[in-house]
Amino acid sequence: MRDIDHEERSSVSRRGYLGAVGGLVATPLLGSIASASDESEYSNVVDIVEAGADSSGNSSITSTLQQVAGDDTLVKFPSGEYLVDDTVRLTGYEKFGMVGNDATIDVAPTNGYVFKLGTYNDPIGDLHVEGFTADISGSNTGGRVFELQAADDLYAGDITVEGKHDTPSKGPMLAGLANSGGSGTVENVDLSDGGEDVSGGRGGTGLLVSNYHSGDLTLRNIDVGPFPDNGIYCTGGSGQVHVEGGRFVNTNVAGVRLTGDGSSISGSTFVYDEDISGFGGQRPIRLDGGSNLEVSNVDIEMSIDQTEAIRVMGGVDSASINDVDMDLSSSVRDGVSVVSGAGSVDTSGLDVNGNGRYEVFNY
């Protein structure tokens, strides 16, 4: 299977064909997602255009969506552009879905929420969101496009955020599971346009895992550009998070910042080749806390001035770092830094080229 460069991968991603870990797999977009078999899982299926929503992007669909949404309902978005100029807040449903077929959400200027689907104390039991491009390219546009909080089942996939997040907080996406037995997958998400470090806040996070997350969440093939407050940030809650595949470029603080017993990062690529003004410390991976954390089969390329590629914080009880290829310039001191107070950190299969000091450095 051939390799693809970042520019080509982004183009592929935006067409909805991001691959599985380790390669590119043609996965059809939403033409087949809202199929009869999928629709049969819902008591109510609504075509939002037939319900009166404007698909030209000229008039807001917010009130129409609020009206047609309901428990055990699937809302379909045919090809078109849909203006959302206020928060769509839906909570407490047992089952709800939104699927798009070449559907673009035009986000009006906001630092607030666009789709707030479930909250940590009033989640949606079974939540499905798939097949949308969100356009946040306008000035002062960002906030949080998708906040997805489910109780037991979550699926979100084939989502692209176009435009740089330029508001001082939140970030385009949040996901979490309220119940400890819940499971979810977020996959094929393109956040590669990143975000700006703007005044008035710390700037946005690419994908935030809820501080109240309690289940088992897989984040697969997430393409993340430079964000000022982490790429994927999962350091709250008591659940597991598994980052599989994906590409992380020049994010601040960490490309993936991870905690949670048994959480993992595997098959991911990290590229850090630009020191960005206003970003205080750009590291690919930071392990913050928990036991039995695992990093495996990861590729890291770094040419910026930075202390280390992987930092293990004092709250980590145990971790393993295996089969990691690092191509580090002499301005990167260490492959792995272990902060005082951390428990056992086992490493094997580290292939560290070019760094000036240590493969593993213990503070």
C-alpha cells in the first residue's frame, strides 16, 4: 500500500476517504449511510429540507432543526449548505442521529456552541453524527462546532472542520461517554486547519474529551493541525481513551495529552517542524496520569527547539512506550523525559535518531 504525503492526505480526508491505521482504505461517504437499514433503527426519519430548512446557506436552519429533532429521530441533511446562527441544544433523548450527504454547515461568527448534543449530566443515550463539513473560515468564528455527550453509545465520523479556529476558547469538538459501560468511536475527522493563539483566552483545543468521560472511547484517524491548547486533550474523567492512527502537526502543549487507566496511543504520526509564535511548548505526546498507559508503533519527526518528544508526568503510575521511531534534530534534547514522581516506565524498540543527548532522561 502506497504512502501519501500530508497535502494529499488532507485532500483525501476532505473527500471523506480517510484510511484505517496503517494505510488508506476507500470508505464511502454518506451516500450510503442513511440507508434503509440504518433508517429502520429510528422511529422517525426526517429530511430537513423537506421539513422547510434552507439548503442554500442563505437562511438559518436553527429553528427548523430544533423543531424536527426528537427522541428516536434521525435527521438527514441532503447535499447543500446550511446556515447555523445560534446554538442547537438537544439533551435527554434515548436515541438521536444526524447524517449529512455532502452537507456543509456554515457557522455564523461565535465563540459559543453550535451543536450541543447532550451534556455530561443530561446525555443522549445513543448518539450518531456523521458526514458533515463545518465551515468556520469567517472571522471570529470557532467556538465549539460539535459537543457530543452520550450515555452509552456514541458514533461520530466523516467530519471536516474547514477554516482556522480563531476564537479564544473551546475548540471545534468535544466527545465523551457518561456511563462507565458506554463505548464510542470518533473517526475520520479532519481538524488540520488548526487554531490561532488569540487574545482573551488560552485558545482552542482540537478535540477535547469530556472531563466527565467514564466509558471507553476510540479516537481513530484524527488529523490535527496546530492548536494553541493541545491537539487531542484527554486528561479528565475516569474512562479509557484509545487514540489510533491520525496525524498531528505542530500542536502546542501536546499533540495528544493522555490520562486514564489503560488508555493508549497507537499507529499515530507526529510532525513538528515549525516553531509557532505564542506557543509555549510544542510536544508530540504527554502522558499525564493513570496506570497501564501504552504508546506503541508511533512515528515522530521533530526539528524544532524542544526539550523532548514524549513527556511522562509525575501522575503516571505505570506506562509502556514501545516501537517508536523518532527522527529528532539536535535541538531536541531527549526522546522520552520522565518527570520525578512517575512510576514504572518501560521502554522497548525505541529508534531515536539525531537527538543530542538521551533516548530516555529521568528528571
